[in-house]
Amino acid sequence: MSALVQQRVDHEPARAHLQEQFGNRLSNLRLNYGQLDLTVQPHDLVELVTYLRDASGFHLRYFTFLSGVDRSEFGPADAEEKPHPLEVLIHLYSPDNRLHANIHVPVDPAAPKCPSISKVFAGALWAERETHEMFGIDFEGHPGLTNLYLPEDFEGRPLLKSFKLPSRMVKDWPGAKDPEEAASGGR
């Protein structure tokens, strides 16, 4: 009986290989705490995740995470380089190579659209629905972006920083503050 021995892939050659394969279509390609971290435009996303899933040396076959990130209020207003205000964040993992990849996909906050990766990773179906519902990002090619949590007539996107919670009517607390007060019939 042979034991499966996992060896950590050297991340620097993986980063260099991606840079060679995709060139300037990837930006901010770096190692971040031992994980590949990169930004790709929406029109190149499906090609990239398919490549990462299938290419020798990567085999990132485990889809772990997809969500939106609203950085619209991040950092000072006069900062020279502000992060993109709205993005889709995807995390993939290779158990065989012990390799992680974080993929950032910037989307236009005025009309947020991103291609669906659900044909590459079926596990993305649920995450894309949730991200659509909470951030308002449309995933083109998704078979059914219906709400998971909120009623269909709900207005707004609760995880956007621009979403304001509805105010409640303020009224006095109906009970006493301590037991002595309650015993004397006070409020």
C-alpha cells in the first residue's frame, strides 16, 4: 500500500508561469501570504479559471468561495491609488498541489456584470445567486439568479455600503429599568 505524499508546489514558478501564459491580461499578480493573488478583467475570467482547473502544475479543482467585495469607502478620498470600488472575489484550491489562488474581478458599480463560472465549477451556482442578491452583481450565463434570502419585492442590496438600513420609529422603553422601579409601578 503506497501512501499519498503531498508536496507543496513552489509558488514563484506558478506565478511566473501564469504571467507567461496570460501576460498583461492579469494585473497585480503576486504572492500574498503564500497564495497566488491576481486581478483579471471579467471577459478573461472563464478562460482563466478553466486554465487553473485543468493545467498541469495547477489543478485548482476545488472551488471554495465566491462573493462580492464593496471597497467604495475604503481609504482616504484623496488617495492616489484607491482599490476598485466593487469586485467579485473567487478562491480556488488544489489539494494535490497545496496551491491557493485568490482571483479579483473588478466590476462596474453602475452596471455590475460578471460572467458566470458555474459551467466550470458547479459549486458557484449558489454563491453567484447569493452575491447577485446581496451585491446586485449580474452573473451572465447563470441559469437562475433568484433570491435565496430576501423576498422578491425587496428593494436594495444589503451588503453594499450605500445601502441604508430603514429607520425605526423611536419610542420609550415599555418596561422599568430595575426591579425596585417595577415594584413601585414606575417606568
